[in-house]
Amino acid sequence: MNTKQPGDGSSQRRAVETRAVAWLAARRPLIDPDEAATDRVLFARKALIETAFLVGLRARLDPEPLDGDYAALLDQVEGIAARPSYRELIARDEAALLLYAGTYAALRLCGREDPEFRRLITQAAAGGYAAVFERIPYRQLDLLHTLELCGVPHTLPAIDQVLPFTLLCNRPNVIKLTDRDIYAITHTIFYATDFGLREPRWPQGFDPGAAVELLEALLELTLGQGNADLVGELLCCLLCLGVRDSGEARRAWEFLTAVQEADGRVNGPAGVVHPGLADGDDDAYRHWATGYHTTIVAALAALLDRSPRVARRSRPSAPTPRLPVERPLRQAVAWLADTSLRHAPAATLPAAAAVAHGAGALGDPGLARPLLLDFSERLADTEAEVWQRHGMEVVGEFASGLRAHGITCASLDLFLKSTAAAVELLDRVPPQAVHNVQRLVALGLLAPQRAAELTGGTEAPHPAPETALADLPGAWKNYHLGQVAGFIRDAAHAGRAQHRITRDAVSFLLAQQSSCGAFGRPACDDPPSRERALMSWTQSAITALAAVHAAHGAALTNPQPGP
């Protein structure tokens, strides 16, 4: 991988484009379907149109004549398109019209008009099938945009009439989007904006600021996954919308610059090419097939960035609604408290701690009082091993709940005093134990000065996130509610309760609450198994929603200035 080049950002980005196009030009015979193996012909046609389209966009976005590697690529495209064996396939395979129309559009944009090629495309578009068979919305936009660039007349709906039905314009939940969905969103923006050359006619009520927020959230996810192909496409979308003053866009540029190889290639993500096309002994082909598309995307991003014809706009702000979490949190605390009363305290102590924590976050400790009284009585003579097994995080939260109500538990008090006495004898505690020492201070069992000596005055380290950002879509897909809740909790503690990704994760979590207050859909029929799952998920949900509720309260007390 290359390290950063000297000079300003624009020169670095221009270098990304120059190297990428040089790499593509050096391998231009590989986009020739006639030179491809039988099982690779369709892939070559796809690569041909995408390469042609890059060249066509270069002609539109840069007023300077084509030269060098761009000119070499154009000559290659024109030579292939001139063959009857290529262009006459339009009449024989109308469903694949876009594979050929895009090639003609690129030639037309570059001033290489071909009347016979145009006539074949016009006939196919008017033939009652190629332009009218059912397509999902963003594919319909692809057709409309391509026919527009071809200058071919049609009677299909306009782009702005199709836009309301796209995924982009229906506020998708970020954490639920697959790679395929993200490509649908990026391509919708490409076609709606004509690659940054026009202002879209967005549907009524659509907020462009929310679209930018969505793109930036998806950039965070794909940067975390190291997916250069999607990072590049999402960056292109921000540029098409005129946005350059974006922290996520800056990080995307840093990433693309870093992952571009010395010869200009940018490697695509795993699975970008069908294994049958990438396998085999042909290393040179595999090297090209797994990198050509991402390399095109990187070049396009740099081209859009430098084009004087692409609009530049200030980053629009987006509304950040606070999801109502107080009522769901209250219902969850009430359900978990009532349910835990039917179980053995020694096994259900984490649930009791969560109830105490949630009630405290709501400012209504009375919600936890019946459960705390019951557990304190039933655990009065329990062995120290029970407390030890659950750890100080759970035991400390439970003890704090008892203290808030003036409730005592003999065995717990004895355990905490012996723990504090053992800590007093230490010279220093490891960093991972600092938080537990601070709990002992909060419970009045250890002097603050002695705690400072034991910890060296260091703050408790932030625990590693339970769910990494890049893993969040997988946690949703596999219904790991505990992981989703852990992400929400950690994000709220990190001051990101109002971030789009966190809000969408909260929205998903809230949709999993049933009318009784419990969280989760176990999808099983055995009552004990169902209750165990519901208790575990509800416990996790309480800690997550409590963190969000606290963050909302802090934001109201100390409002931050707007962007």
C-alpha cells in the first residue's frame, strides 16, 4: 500500500485518478468479450460497459480533451463496439439492453457518434420488451438515465416519478442494509443527480440532509468493514450531492489513498467476483477481476472531486429526533422485576441489578423496591461464592439499589467488607480493576484517598465495545439482541446517542418489545426457554435504554451548539 503523498488533498486525489486509470488502461484487453473464456464473456461485457462509462463521464466532467490512458481506453471501447458480433447482440438479447446502451452512451458523450449503433438501441427500446419488463426502482432509474444519455426517445415515467419508490427515499434503517441495498442507494443517487450535474426533484417531504446523514452513517459502517468498493461509491454519492465538508468523506479519502496499490489498483472486497471467475491458475486475470471495479470507483471519486461542473454545496443539516425511550424502559423494568420474583435470587441477581439500574435511571427507585426487599431477605444467609460468581459490576449495582432504599443484606455486607479489606492490602490494582475500586468508594467501603493510591489516580478504562460498529448489521441479521443492546449502551456512553446509527439501532430494539414489556421474539414454544431468553434480552435492553435516557437528559441540561 502507498503512504500519503506530499502536497495538498486535491493533488493526492488527482494522483489516485491518474494511477487508477493507468492501471485500467494497461489491462484494457481484458474488457474485450472476444478475448474472454466462454464462462467469462458476460463478466467481460460488464467490465466493458463500466470502463466505457468512466471514460464517458470523464468527457462530461472535464472540459479538457481526452488524452493518454483515457484516450487509450476509449479507442479500445470503440473498437469492440464497432464489431457486428457485439452490437447485433442487442437485437438478439433485448433483456441485456443496458449492457450495450451504456457503451453507446459513452461513445456518444466522447463525440464518437455511431448512427447504426444508435438505430439498434432505439429499435430495442421501442420493441415492447427491453424497456418495459419489470425492474426494481433503482434499475428502472438506470434504464432511464442511460436512455437519456443515449438521446433515445421513450414513453416511460420520468426519473422524478420513480424516485419515491426507491429504498433511498423511504428512510431505511441503517443497521438492516445489506451490501446489495447499499449499492441500490448509491446508484439511485448517481442517476437522480446525473452524477452531480443536476439538482434532483426529490419527492415531497424528502430531506436531503437525512440522505447525507444516511450516506455518512453507511460510510462509517463500510470503513469499519474495510470495503473499498462501497466506501468509494458512498464517497461518490456525497460528491454528487455537492458535499465536501464532511468528516466521513475526509476519512474515506484517507482510506482510499492508503489502500491504493503502487500500480494504481484498488482491491475489491471479498465476494466482489463470483468464485468461478476468480479461481484457477490465471493470477493475472484474478488480480484484474477482483480489482477493476473498485479501481474504477476510486477514479470516479477523484474525477467528481475535481470536476468544475459538479455542484458544490454546504453540508445540509438533518433533524435528529429523540426516540421516546422512557415509557419502554419503564415497562421493561416493571416486567423484569415481576418476573424475577418467581426465580431463585442466586441465579437471577443480574436481572435484579438491571432492575435497580433502570429504576434509578428513570428517577423512580420505587419500581425496584419489592424485588430488592425480596432478594435481600432470600439472600441474607447465602454463601460468599454466590456474590463472587456474579462479579463486582452486578453485585455493586445490586448493592447500590439496596442502599438507595436503606435495605440491608447481611451476607452481601459481609462480602463487600471482606472485599474492601482485601483490596486495602494491595499495593496497586491493575487497570481493569479500577472501576471496581471506584464502586467500593461509592458504597462508602473504601476511602477516596486510598483508592487514588491503589489506582495511581488513573481513570477506569472504557471497556471494549460489546459489538463493534462493523459487526452491527450481522448482530441484527442473526437476531443477537444482546449485542445490539450492548452497542446502543456503549454508543450512548460515548456521547453518540443521537447518531443516525445509534438511533436506528434503538428503533430496531424498541420494535422488539411486546405489550407485556419484555424484549425479544424467541421463536420457540417451550415456556421455560422462552422466559429465560426474554429475561436475558430484557435485561440487556434495560441497560441500553437507561444509557440513552440518561444521554437525552444530559443533552437537555447541557445542549450542544448546532452544526
